[in-house]
Amino acid sequence: MRDFSVTQKITQFAKDRELVSIAELRSAGFADMEVSRLTASGMLERIGRGIYRCPDAPLTEHFDLKVIFSRKTNAVLALLSALRFHKVGTQAPREVWLQIPAKDRVPAISWPQIRVIRSRTAAAFTEGVVLHELEGIQVPVTTPARTVADCFKHRTQVGIDTCVEALREVLRSDRNVMPELTRHAQMNRVFQVMQPYMEALV
């Protein structure tokens, strides 16, 4: 016979958090077999290894990012996904763009789809990277200026039109951003590429 009190407690626990890990469920005193039973019945949804949600819970804007960064990873949100996060440009990428260290494994998740850019430079994971907290989950995101420089560096993948659009919007929103843009352009070795566009748009 189904224990409705346990069912209600687990589903409410999951609903209150939007995302919940099996470790959190265990710490709250819920048994694995109860979690499995509720997942099989559709009252819990397994969205990744050890990560669950209540299907009835509303999804917030950055739910996909919380799925990725709720697990241990050295990734940084970058390029088109960072532009989207900062509401710069018109890009709506289907994949979440991540920068990860060259020797790290790609995060093992089935959803959302991710696109990985690797870097061997330690500064790429600290310079122009800011932590944003999304309901208790820390998400490192490149700043708008750093993101623009990254886009120019990877312009063959994101498209030069996207680069110029992002540069225009960032300059328009903050006229004092030029020194930061220049610094990141130099770090990415794309200053000579970016300079004509920066001069034309100022």
C-alpha cells in the first residue's frame, strides 16, 4: 500500500527546491526505493544522474543552467550562452555554451545539450568571470566585455555578425567599458581584429 504521507513529503521537498539531488533526499531521510517508486510513477522526474524535479513545479528562466551547475564542474558559462544570460544581442542558442579546462571531462548530462569550448589558459577561468547565484547554485559567467572578446576569438563558430552586434550593444550600454574590452581583446589575442570595429562604433 502506498504511503501517501511519504509521497507528499518527497514531492513537496522537491517542489520547494525546483532541483533536488539524491544526496539531499537521503539527507532529509527519504529512502532510495521511495525515490525510485515516485520516479517510476511520474510524480518525480529524473533529469540527470542523481538529479530530480517535481513535474508540477514551475521552471525558472535559468533552469537549464541550474541543471548543469548543480553538479561539480569547472565549467564557465561563455560565448552565446553568456550573451543570452546578459541579454546582449538576439541570440537564442539551442545549446548551452561552456568553456572547460582542456583536460577536463565534458559534464555527463543528458539534458540540456551543451557545446564545449576548451582552454589551456588558467586566466580564461578567472579573468572577466563573475559568480552569479541562482537560488543557491553558483554559476560562473563571463562578463559582457569578456564575452564579446571571446566571441571575436571564436568568430568562425559564432559568426562575425554576432560579434559585431554584441560589441555594439555592450558599447552602447556602457561607454566606460572600452578599457575592459581592450584588456580582454589583448588576452585573447584578437585586439587587431576588434580594433577597427571598436573605433567605428565609438
